[in-house]
Amino acid sequence: MNVELIEEIANAILYEGYMLYPYRPSSVKNRQRWNFGVVYPRNYSEAQQGTDPWYTRTECLVKGSAQTGMTVKVRFLQAISRTVRDVQTSAFNLASSEAKLSAAPAWQEGATRDAIVEASFNQLVNASVNRALNWPPSEATESLCDADGQLPHMIVRTQESISARITLNASRFNEQLYKVTLEVANEGSVADPGTARRDSALMRSLLSAHSILSVERGEFVSLLDTPEELKEYAAQCKNVGTWPVLVGEQDQRDAMLSSPIILYDYPQIAPESAGDLFDGTEIDEILALRILTLTEAEKHEMRQGDERARQILERTEALPEEQFLKLHGVLRGMRPALEDQQEDSQ
């Protein structure tokens, strides 16, 4: 299993849509974030009549035996609220004090969380394996200078509690074929779920939730390109909120990525991409050129708004000309003309 390649793809999923161009908190596009793979607290979801899901389910096929080993890694982002506090008085929102501060606007950052479950098929067929996930609330502060170099303010980062559960089991179709079921459920809650705002629910949600499944002494069956003799079994796999695809090196079948974004088997990061841009609906070249045309004031907000946005700006400004040439006019999936000529002559 090519762990590095799989993690690269999984990280692209984790931060898909994290922040959209023009990468500024004041941008209209960034006022409603976290649009992929959100697993909401259960009572909030139920108050919304299930339109906002509180669990995901992944089901897939594995060729194996009782000795086949399964490892599942569940990954997501946890929202961390960043506000600014006046040391002399009380907490406030930066929007009411822009004249005093020129940095660190109110914002939601994302912290990576993950959890691993391991078991053999012999265990999973006989009983489900469960793992509870709990992250307690916390608050951290950081001193913040104003335009005069004074320290009258602090950045305050607050995270609320996360309570979730991973459930993993397997059922056997025959001696060599199993169905694996993975469920990730948010068992947390919000106060007054019927009237709670989405922003408050997001603070207790799993964001961009996805899973990496891997096996030893076994192999996964593609649900997109299923062998004819296994299609009746594949039809019994019911996926909710995520969809599993083969991942890793082409034709390897020891790993799957269950993603909230529709992918094909063996997704790849474009080799010419210089790094994360978070805005998957755009082309790297176009985004890079747009970033370079931002005004100095817009770039300043981009630097101060989010650490990952600052990295995008600095990386883009440092791109050499040859890197831009690599981004321009790339074609994929094309066959050499000679092959077409040979087929035409037959």
C-alpha cells in the first residue's frame, strides 16, 4: 500500500472547499463554509428532519478469509472559533472594531482529527467493533499587537466538545467474499436544536469526514467496475453520505477511500499542481493568476485571515515561470496518434 499517495488524496478531500477564492474572510463565498462531508449532531439533524445528516455509512466488498485484517482510519476537521478579546474589557467581534485592529478577523479554523480501528474478519463477523470518540471543549489565547505595537488584545481560539462513534462489522456471503460495513455517527447535541443556527451546530460537527480502509491478506472489490459475477453482491452495498473507491497505485486493491465527494477509482493529484488551493471547481493556473492580481489590501487580508491562506499566497507569489508553463495546456487521457493510425489500418 502506497501510504504517501493515499494520504495525499485524503488531504485533498479533507480541505476541499475549506476556503474559496479570493481566500478572504470578508468574501461572500466564504460566509457559508464546510459544504462537504458534514456530520451534524444527532439532535440537530433530527430537528431538521434529516436534511443535515448525523451519520455516514460505508459498505463495500472484500475478497478474503477469517484471517484477513482490516484497518479503518476515520478523519475529519473540527471547527475552532477564533475571535478577538479586549484585555481591558470583554469579548467582542472584530467587525465592530476594525479601526482598532488590522489583523486576525473573526474566523473558523479547522483542526485535523483522526481515529483508527483495527480488527480481523473473524472478529468482525462475530460482533461489531465500536470505538467512542471524544474531544473535550477547550480555549487557548494568543497575544495580539495593535497598529502601535501595544498588546491590548488577545486572539481566543475556542473548540466545543465532539462526541462520535465508529462502528465496524462484516458479514460473510461465502468462504471468500465479505461485506464490510463502517458507520460514523455524531452522538453530540446542541442546545435548542429546533432553533439552533447552522454555525453553532458546525462547532460540534465532523467536517469533511471521510475514511481510509485497508486490508491485509485480502483485496477490495471495485463498486464502480465490479466483475459480472459479483454484481449481485455489490448491489447489496448501501452507502450513505460517502462512497468508497479504490485508492493507491493503479491495480492495487488493498485500500479504499470512502469520500463525501464523488470520485473514480484511483484518483490522483495532478503532478504539476504546486500545492493545495482548496477550490476544486477551478483550474490551478486560473486561480494562481487571479491570486497575483489581488490588490495589496486584499493580499493583506488574505495573509491575516487564515494561516493556510497565507501559505497559498506566499507559494503563488514565489512560483517560477517554468511552473506556470507546466500549469498551462495540460492534456490527459490522450493516446499517441500512432495508435489510432494502427487501429485504422486494421
